[in-house]
Amino acid sequence: MKKLVLILLLLVSLYAEHKEYKDEIRKAVSGEVEENKDALFHNLNYIEDIETKKTIYQYTHSFFNIKAHHTNYILPLSVRINADYDDPTKDRDTYRTEVEFQLSVKYDFAPNLLGLGELYSVAYTQHSFWQYYVGDAFFRASDYNPEFYITFPLKTKYLKAVRVSFAHMSNGLGQPHERAWNYATLNSYFQYKIIFTELSLWARFPDNYDYNPALIDTMGHGHIKFRVPYKKHFFSTLFRNNFKGKGTVEASYSYPLFGESLFLYVKGFMGYGETMSSYAGNSDQAGLTPQYDDYVEKIAIGFSLSR
């Protein structure tokens, strides 16, 4: 009955015309969403240090229902170390120094429909690379990644949550430069003291036309990511490998600058799959689009608005 009432409240809120009535309905729904998020936060093992606990709370919680999904950042100095970038159109100059930014938001829209304490969410992430320091300041690449996922909290000593998601990612271009895939992921989240570990496994759905058939051969089938909050510091490192000689390491660090809403953010990347456009295209398009995977080494510094 409780679940039915929540669903009815959501439906009624779509048709409620009176502003105060609509606000009351939204508060009723979002209130239980907040309860589920609080339960997930308090389910974590006890951390004694107050500043470390506050950093964890900034990462896992928010006062708003629309909140950060992945880290939101802008890096005015993003510098490739190992080579210059190639422009697939061959018509534009590129610099190895550019502006990199990421926008990532999510909306938790329903809690506990199965009675398991689970949380239902949708998310959108855009990761862009802007050749700002070139004369015409074009966008070298952008990736677009909408998702739907369900998070199940678990009350075990080390395994804290499991997430199932369905997602699409593409670079938004047409043939012959399009790169895209549809996939499902299973994420497991572990905690040992102040070390938080994410193990992500994915499976790709078949496409009518595969713009990048070697994608999984390069990317592999998963990654492992470690996050370590210590006092006001936040460290993160991701490892991905296809066990065929192609892998990725990505590391980041953040520290609060002014209050709790702006952070120093430093990121390093080494490996394959920096963007969707960096993967090899279909051999049917040989001569029109790159047929190789681009290996990138880079370092970047800037600011983040979330952790």
C-alpha cells in the first residue's frame, strides 16, 4: 500500500495545478527519497575523524534531489604529454593544451518500490574537450552518457551497495566519425575503513550497425576504482585493462578552496579510451575515419564543484 501511495502521489503531481499543492506532493515523495539516502550514508562503517566523515558526506549526499552524479569540473589547463591530438577531419589545427570539463547530474525519483531499500535514479553526463587555445576554439570531442539505474544498499561488513544500470554513450557525430554503444553495468561498492572500492562490470548490447566493433576488445569488460577521503583531501584512482596489452589508469585529487562548494581538482590520465572518438572506427569506413585506438598521456588542473 505504501508503494502504491507513492506512485499515486507522483502521478497526481504531474497534474496538480496549484503551486502549494504540488510542492506538498513533491515534499512527500522526496522526503522518503532523503530517508533512503540517509539510511545508505549511515549504513557505512564508523569513521572517527570528523573532517573525513564530512568529506564522505559531501560525496554521498546532497540537500537537493537533483545532485552531482560523477565529478563536475572544469580544467582550464589540460595538457597532453605524449603527442599532439589528431583532428579526424584533417581541416583544423590542434594543440596539446586544451580546456576539459564534465557536467554530470542525477535525479533520484523513486525509493523502495520492491521493499529492499533500493533507490531509482536517472543521470546524464557530458564530458567535453575544448580546443580553446586554437584560433577557432572548436570542440575536439564530446561524449554524451544518459543512464537509468537502481541502487540496492546492503548491510554487510564490507559490501555496502550494488547498482544495476542501463546506459547509452556516444560522441554525437554522424558517419563516418560516430562512436556509440548501449550497455548494462553491475557495480559493487565496498568499504574498508576509509578506502571505498567500486568494481564495475559491463556487457554491451548488439547494434544494427556497429560504428566501433573493437570497442570492448580495447576497453575490456570492467574497471576497479578506489576512493580515499582523508580529512579534507579526496583521492581517486581508476584501473581498466583488457588483458591484451591495452589499459587505462586515471587518478584525481581534490581539496576545498572556498567554503564547501569549490574544490581544487587535479587529474592525470594514461591509456586508451579517453573519449569515444579515440576508439577505432568500423573497417567499412576505412580511409574516412581513424582505424586505430589513440593512446593518451595527460595531466590537468582546475576546479571541481562536486566530489
